[in-house]
Amino acid sequence: MSYTQRILAEVSNKYPHQVFFLQALKEILHSLEPELTKNKIYEEHSILERLVIPERSISFRVPWVDDSGKVQVNTGYRIEFNSALGPYKGGLRFHPSVNEDIIKFLGFEQILKNSLTTLAMGGGKGGSDFDPKEKSENEVMRFCQSFMNELYRHIGERSDVPAGDIGVGAREIGYLFGQYKKLTNRFDGVLTGKGLRWGGSLVRKEATGYGSVYFAQAMLEGKGDSLEGKIACVSGSGNVAIYTIEKLYALGAKPVTASDSKGMIYDCEGIELGLLKELKEVQRVSLSEYAKMRPSAKYIPIEEYTKGRNEVWSIPCDVAFPSATQNELNGADAKVLLENGCICVSEGANMPSTLEAIDQFIQARICYGPAKASNAGGVATSGLEMSQNASMHSWSFDEVDEKLRGIMRGIYENASQTAEEFAERDNLVLGANIAGFRKVAMAMIEQGVV
Ligand code: NDP
């Protein structure tokens, strides 16, 4: 049994119910196999044994009072996974599906993603099973305040710097920051994704979506192609999806789909971005409203999806951007995408493709950007926000956008050159995992057994 197989077996025995964490671990360990076989230093230092266990894992009660005066209780989490490269860094997710398993998979991915950005950031993740949807402003504020009543003692600008994720946008970060300041009497860079008037960075809101498109552009250019004139399918209609669509238009592509948890839209004339932003960022309503206002659009509710499929991926496209949630693109979806001639998949969401889907993309040798590389633009720009906060400077939109583009190109080159060392130039899963891992592992070795 190889080193990676032994670790996977041990973790599977210990946490058989953590299916998302095990899925992420399996993908990573499989890619690390050639590096770990070639170089025994990692096993000698028990790097994997240490890497798979968070340095610290916190879970806590979050009581709050709803508008009718009733006490509600949610569970909060913060998993501080690895600090070999810098302060723990990673978002907070507020969604009913959140549990320790989901936060662990996200935190584990974050370690290698942050390493790839080349910025000084360790890996962490947090969140709660609270659902901000259909809550009043005051309820969201009270929840955020209660969440911070516990979280504040675990975070700090030099130790752990949370940001947003699903269900946590500028509004929630504002309430969280306000309470942090009240409790600590400190105005510092403890959260990223802050408002532009009080320490936020330009381009942070756009960064994950823009970054995922820059990554696709880099992959296509690697094959002498470009995004110009390409038809794009995008899933999701939140922060990542909206700014993916915006950058796709800027680079000459035509995005034709968007989706939410209730259904999807196909707009053959191209998604009307202003309308999408109004409905999703301002009114926060279902995508079915979009089809009522655009004759060129068709709305398909989730109940009408073909069984076991995500209908977004059945629309013929050249390039695909899964940007909603985990496991939203399975083996059957991948097959249809490939049959329809898709040549590039760049992941905006975290772990959106199942292991079966990934296998097919690798086999077909299309441009496939795994999340930890292709969606690293968000956390990279959070890193730039931390630099601006620390130096009390703020950079212009174009300056940050240019740095983001450079970082995404750098990640692509690092991943593809690393893959080439193993004679697998097109396999960016292998390249990204090994490149991210090497840096973290060597830092852990140099810092001793701690
Ligand atoms: P948002 O909350 O802004 O948007 C999430 C979108 O995904 C919404 O359209 C939502 O629909 C949809 N969605 C959520 N859960 C499901 C589900 N179970 N089935 C179908 N659709 C679903 O989140 P973000 O855009 O910030 O995040 C999207 C993905 O990108 C996540 O995987 C996140 O971890 C990842 N990511 C985000 C980063 C960021 O900077 N924001 C950074 C790196 C990764 P509805 O509106 O109906 O809920």
C-alpha cells in the first residue's frame, strides 16, 4: 500500500461520514502520488498525517432572536486548517447545508489554493447552517452579531482573516465587522470583502469571477486559442457567476445561461447582465423573473431537469464555468458537454465537478481548470486587500485588476509547468495539487513539528 493509499484508508476509517472531505482528499492524494513516490522526504516528516488534521477546529452555538421574538439557534464553525504559509485565510459560508464535513473540505482545498496564489496565506474556512434567504435585514444583522460574539476571540489580522462565500456578501461582512469592532475596540483588517468606504479593495467583489475567466483565457492561449466568439455556459447567479459573465463579455465571449437553486435560464441572445444584477444583487428574487422580462430567454425549473442531470450543461457551448456549488456537474453532465464540443471548463465554484466528471475532462485532454487554481482570484485579491490595509494605501481598479490577471497567469504557468515535469502538461489537476502541496510541505518541514 502506498503512502497516499494508507493515509486515505486511515482518514476514511476515522471519518466515514465526511463524504465531501473524503472526495476532496481523494482527488488531491491521487494527484500527489507521483511526487510522493519520487520524494520520500514528505513521508519521513509525516506531512500527510499532519496535513489532513486541522490545526484547530471550532464549533459554537449561535443564538439569535427573530422578528417575532422567538429564539432561534444555529451552529457556527471555523476550521483553522493550516498556517504554514501565513494567517488562516478563507471564507465564511451561510447556507442550510453547512456542517463540519463541508467546512472541512472547503478548508482543505483552501490550503493548496492559497499556496498557489504565492501570497502569504494559510488555509481556513468557516460558516453556519443559517440561511440568510427570506430573512429580514434586522434578522440577518442580529445573526451576524451573535456569530461574531464567539468568532471574534479566534480571529485577528495576523492570525485568521475570514471573508465571504455562499450567503455571505458585502452586507453580512459589514454586520460582522461592525460587531468585531464593537467587541474589540479595534479597526483593523480582520475581514476581507469589506465595503469600499471602510477598507475594502476595488475588484474584490469581481475577483473570483474575473479570475476564473482569466484562467480560462490563459488555458486557451496555451493552445493558441482565445475566448473571442465563444459560447459560454455559466451556472449560478451569485457573486462568482455574475462577474464571470461580466468578464466573458469583456473578452468577446457570449454567456447564454445562469442558474439558481430553483432553476436555470437559457438566453440565446446572451444573458442581459444589467437585468441579472438587478434581480439577484438588488431584489434577491428567483431567476424565473428574468424570463418574464426577456422574450429571448427560456426558464427551466429544477423539477423539469432530466433526472440525475444539471440542465445547464445540456446547452451546447464551447466553454463552461460551473460557478454555483459543489458536485453540480457529474459524469453524465460531463459526457454531454464533451459530446456538444465543449473545449474548456474553468471552475468558479469549489469542487463543482465530481471525480467521474474530472476523469472525463482529463481523458479528453480539454482545457480543464480545477477550482483550487481557477477560482483562486478571490482569495488572491483578499490578499491584496490585506496588503493595502497593512500599508494604508489603496490601489485603483485597474491596478488591482492587472495584479489579479498576473496572479491568474502565474498560477496557470506554475500548474502547467509542474504537470509537465511529470509528462502530463494538460493535467492541471496534477500540476496545481503538486505545486500547491510542495510549498506548504516544505514550509511545514522547515518550521519543525508543531
Ligand atoms: P452566492 O451566495 O453569491 O451565490 C451562490 C449561487 O449558487 C446562487 O445562484 C445560488 O442560488 C446557487 N446555489 C447555491 N447552492 C445551490 C445548490 N445547492 N444548487 C443549485 N444552486 C445553488 O455565492 P458565491 O457566488 O460567492 O459562491 C459560489 C461558489 O463559488 C461556491 O462554491 C463558493 O465556495 C465558490 N467561491 C466563492 C468565492 C467568492 O469570492 N465569493 C471564492 C472562491 C470560491 P440561490 O440564489 O437560489 O441560492
